[in-house]
Amino acid sequence: MDISEETFIINLGTHIRKLREKRGLSQQDLADDCGIPRNQIGRIERAKINTGIKTLIRIANALDIELADLLSFQVK
């Protein structure tokens, strides 16, 4: 199955937002746990930026999940 980069980034951002909300975290909480600015979390969730693997690792760690689980989502 071919997936565009844009579609992947949109779905990733949605997945991160759902995981964050499921844990009852605000964007600020997650940003603080990751050591990155809150507006960066917002831009990732809204698919405004293509974030790097280092940031994804920080997000996975802050959400207490494996990186593979962060990247495992249904593409729509």
C-alpha cells in the first residue's frame, strides 16, 4: 500500500493527540515531559511540521510507550 508523506504525518499527529488525551495530559504537560516547546507539540498534532526521530523518541518515552507503538496506527 502506498501512503503519501502528508497522509502519514496527519495520521501520526492525530494518533499522538489521542494517546496524549487518553493519558489526561495537556499539550503543555507532554511538552514539559519531552523537553520541547508546547507549540511544537501542537504543530506535530496538527501536522504542520514533519518532526524528527529524536522528538518522536522523546514523545514515546513521555507517553510511556514503545516507539513502535507510537508509529503503529490505522492510516485513513
